Amino acid sequence: MANKYDKIIKENFEELLPSLFRVALNLELPRLVDLKDRFQVTLEREMDNLKKVVHDDPSKDFGLHWEIQAIDEDMRARNFFYYGLFYQDQKIPLMQIVVYIGERPAKHILNNQLSMMGVEYNFLVIDLKRIPKDVFLQSDTPEAVLLAILADFGADKPEKVIRQILQKVQKLIGRIPRLEKYQRQLQVLSRLRKLEMPVKKEIERMPIHYEIETDGLYLEGVEKGVEIGVEKNKFDNVSRLLLQKKYTLKDIMVILDVTESYIRKVALEIGIKVEPID
């Protein structure tokens, strides 16, 4: 699933990131301006989410590059490469932040430093599941409060945390139109923790809530979610049979009713060599 996030989730997350950086890193960003996100050298590499942080004193300006990562992997080489490309083009420092939202406990992704001959390099990692939910719930910014849905719940059940989020946002907002916006955003973010249904139920229990079943964004999300769920299930089943290494390509085609080209595509993504059909 790396870097293949639902578009709505990415748009929502980007709007919430300044609050996340403020709460988790105590990082205030004065003004952000867009930068091109492709640097052409021998190879072309695309950097997601790239901005320039602009100050009144230009000597303090720096680049800001963040990624939302769902897979626990060592990102040092890739990020170091990106840093080199950026500095060659812009000639200013680059702050890199990785926001980890994966299901597995963070391990490899926490390796964020390189120390080599003449080089000292590091980037920042925010592991949302290691941040207590109360850090976000105590915020006076609704965008930050919403991020509690991705934090460490401690001993509390998801339903209780969801209720706390909705109540705090309602207290901060008060106005129904704006409240609806944050309810929608919470519904979207909940997909990252597979908490869509508990969030939906808690929203329905509120005295003030939008009609989620008739909301166009929600319906679009449900349809897309079903679509993505079916596709993910299909991908997982093919992966499972390929990894067992006891089924031929033709066997998998028959068992799962999938095409040869689809199996080869999955095999390529998971790094499995597939023998040709006799």
C-alpha cells in the first residue's frame, strides 16, 4: 500500500499536518510556498509533499519535505538521495519528516541517522501510535484534536476515544456547518485505523450531526472503499498463493479466477519470479 493512499485521505492529512507538527514537534511554520516536486538528473525522482518555508529573513528559509508512510522500512538511503537532489536545485537546507501510520510496530523506519566520512545526516520520524491520544485531545485546535484517532489509545476503547474527539471538536467549534466539516474529516481519517463504523455510530449518536448516509463525499468514499477492499483482497489472495511456491501460474489462474497478466503484476510488486506457462 506504500504511497497509494486514497486521494481524500491525502487531502485531509495535508490540511492537518501543520497542527501535527506543532503538537508533536513544537514546530511552527511561518509561511509555506509551493515548490516543484521533480528534480531531473540522470534519474528522475518525485518528492511527495514539498514546500518552502519562508521567513522575513531569507537566510532562515528551508525546504520542508514530508511523507506519510504505512510500511515499516529503512528510509535513510532514499531520503538522503532526495536531500541531495533538493540541495543541488535549491541551495538551502531541507527538513524531512516521515509520518508513520503503519499497523506494525515501528522498527526499521526509526533508523533515521547516517554517520559517514564527512557526512552527518538525519530526518525526523513521527510514529503516531507512540503519541498518547491526550496530547492531541488537549489541543485547542480542532485539526490537532482529530489526530487523536491515529494516536495511542492506551487502555481506552476506540468508542470512548471517538466520543472524546467529537465532544472536544464540538466544544471548540460550536457552529454546525464547521462541525460537519470536522465530522467528515474524522470519518476519512478513521479508515487508516479501520474504525469507520464506530465513528459513523458515534456521529449518529450526537445531537448535532450531518447525514452521513446521504453525504456525497461519504457515499463516494464507501463506493471507493468497497472497490479498494475487493482489489486488496484479490491482491492478497494472489500474493499468498505465490509466496507458498507450490502453485503454478495456471493453478492460481484457475483457483482465483484471475488473469495471467494480473498474477505477473502482483509477482513483480512482491518480488516473486513467475515461471512461464508451459
